[in-house]
Amino acid sequence: MARRLTALALATVFGAVAAPPAQAGSRAAALQVALHAKGLYGGPIDGVAGPGTRAAVRRFQARRGLVVDGIAGPATRRALGRRGRPSLGRRAIVRGDRGWDVAALQFLLETHGFPLGPVDGELGPRGASALVSFQYWAGLAADGVAGPATLARLRRPPARSILRFAWPMRARVGDGYGPRGTGFHPGLDFPARSGTPVAAAGRGCVSFAGYDSGGYGNLVIVTHRLGMTSWYAHLSSFAVRRGTCVVAGSRVGRVGSTGYSTGPHLHFELRLRGAAVNPLSGL
């Protein structure tokens, strides 16, 4: 019982809140994208139709002379124009498409571990690449067409870690895993002083240790069993190189602020066959 209460307390502190059902969350996210484009919603695209979203709906309804009830029903959807249609599943989505369904698709791809930049209702190159990557990951035809099979798979719960890991350092969690602004944060951030040691979260071998130009800066990737990898980003220095084998607690580097970082911290990810999963499901 004590161990169960401790886990519950950690989940509460670090924000391990159950996500809304995928389909309901994607609808709310599409609504948030449409309202954001109208300049009425400034919160995160998180798929949660909370007070901020409802207030933005009411402002839009008042602006358009609609019944002000905070509910995005058919009349409100029509008034949103192309951003209010079509519903997800009404057509097969391909690169270049725009609309409500594209925003919903983007949100689902990100929450399944395939970040693609801003969720904006327009399927550009990054979104199309994320779609193909997800299809390949899910064992579907990787054709870049979001049809019934792809959408059915996206409506299932996101993957979780299939291994247990140790915490990579003793520090509070700053930014958590999940929606952030119009994008998605695929890991946990641990703010700490530059030079603070960073430990491997589990047994495995280093598959990458170098500079990542995509924003991670100095990055170490450790490959574990069963398709799991752990990522340690923004490091100031390395304690391992490619091919080094480690166990939980082995030093892999030190905290820094390299890459797209605004201050010293460790960015930590867990991935299952390439899909980012909530690290709290494995720690």
C-alpha cells in the first residue's frame, strides 16, 4: 500500500494525468486550432475542452451573432468556415490538405509519439513525414494517406514503456511530456546546474553520442531491449561514446544547454521503436 501511495504521489506531482479519449481529445484539439487561428484562443493545443476553450467559443459565437452557449455545435462549426470542416474520417487525408480533420490528425500523431511541429490544421512536409513514420511503426501501408486503417490505429491508446527504468538524475521535473503551446514536448525536462552528472536509466549500449543539429544539441542515445531507447539531450559533455555499454546509474554525460535550449537542463526521452512514450510510464 505504501509503495502504491508513493507512486500516486509522484504521478500527482509530475502531472501524470490520464489523457482524454483519443477521439474526444482530437475534436477538442481541432476546435482549439480553429479558435487560435481566429485570435480567440491562446492556450495550449491539448485536446481538453476546459474553461479557456469554452470562453473562446463563446467569444466567437458572440462575434458571429450565434447562440452564446460555449458549445461548438453544427452552427458554430459552419461559422468557422474551412477550419470547422470536415470531420475526421470523412475523407482520406494527404499532404497539402487543410481543415478540422487535419488538425485532429496532427494532434493524434503527436500524442502517439510522432511530433511534427505546430498543430495548425495544415498537413505540410513534417506532418506528412510523421504520418508515414507512424504507419511504418504501426505495421500499416506507409503510403502517406490517412485513411480508415490509419485512423482506427490512431484512435487506440498511445504506446507505453514496456521496460522499467531508473531516474536519470535527482532533480525536480520542469516541463513534462505532452502538449506545449501549439506543439508537443516528447520528454521530461530536469532543470539543473551545468555540469550536474547525468546517469543512464537502464542497461544497454550507446548507439549515438554526438551533436544533433535538429535541436537536441549534445545527445546520447542508449539502446535497450525490446526496441526501447533512452535519450539524454542538451548535454555539456559526454562520458561515453558509441558502442559503450552501460547499466542503470552509469554516467553518460553532464547537464548543459546545447542545441535548442534556453537554460541548463536535461531533456530525457523514452522511445519504443522510435515512438516517443511518456517517460513516467517507465520510470
